[in-house]
Amino acid sequence: MRILVLSDSHGAVDRMRQAVELSTPQHMLFLGDCLPDADALQAAFPQLPMTTVPGNCDWSSTEEPERLIELGGKRILMMHGHTRSVKYTLLNAVYAAREYGADILLFGHTHHALADHDGGLWIMNPGSVGDRHTPTYGIITVNESTCHCAAYRLA
């Protein structure tokens, strides 16, 4: 299973579409900051399921800021990260992921792409698909028993 992870689009719906076309995912995850962009992407690709969480710029959202989901047999904790202060430390987010028994922790907010495996927990920030100079996105690949996370730069 290929899962596309996007965050911090800030109006860059065209770049989000480009990431979908490049990655051909089976599911999309959006980690906040401009939920209307996620809605526009969902309208452009209605056949692809999408799961979202709001970011600090999604003021009118009533969605929970964190969501634990399961895809491809892996437990994924999704958050934008502002509620766990990820700009200053990842510890609070990592502790939460371990408490939930997550296999993967996803966060955005910092606009800096990251993919790391830490003692059984994948930690990934797809960066900002809306960044004007270095737009990035993430891909989670889940096979029968393995999982891999990686961040990529859009050309």
C-alpha cells in the first residue's frame, strides 16, 4: 500500500495534485494547515480516500487535532504538531505515539521534511508541499510485514 502524506499546503493545491500524480497512492493523509486545500484535492481525486487533521491555521475546524488510524495493518498517529509543540521538541509527540501503540508518527507544522526510524517507531514530517522554494511530500509504503517512510522534493 502506498500512502501519500501532505502538510502545510497554504494554497498550493496544484502542487498537491502533482504529488498525487507522481506517487499514485492508494490513500492520502493531510496533516493540516489549509483544510480547504485538502477538500479541493479530494474533489480532484474522489476515488482516493483521504484522512485529515486540522493545523494551527485551520481555525474554524471542529475536527480533533490528533487522530489514530490503521492502514495496511499499521497504526498511524496523525497530528499537525502545534498542540504538542513539535517546533521545540519531538518528545511529547513521540511519547504520545508510544502510548497509543503507534507504528508511525506523522506531524507537520515545522515545514522541515524528516523521515526517521527510532526503535520500532517511524517518525515522519512530510515538510511543506506549499513551500515556494522546496515543496516536499511524504510516502509511506506498507507491505505484508514491512513499512518504510520517506520524504521527497517536488521538482
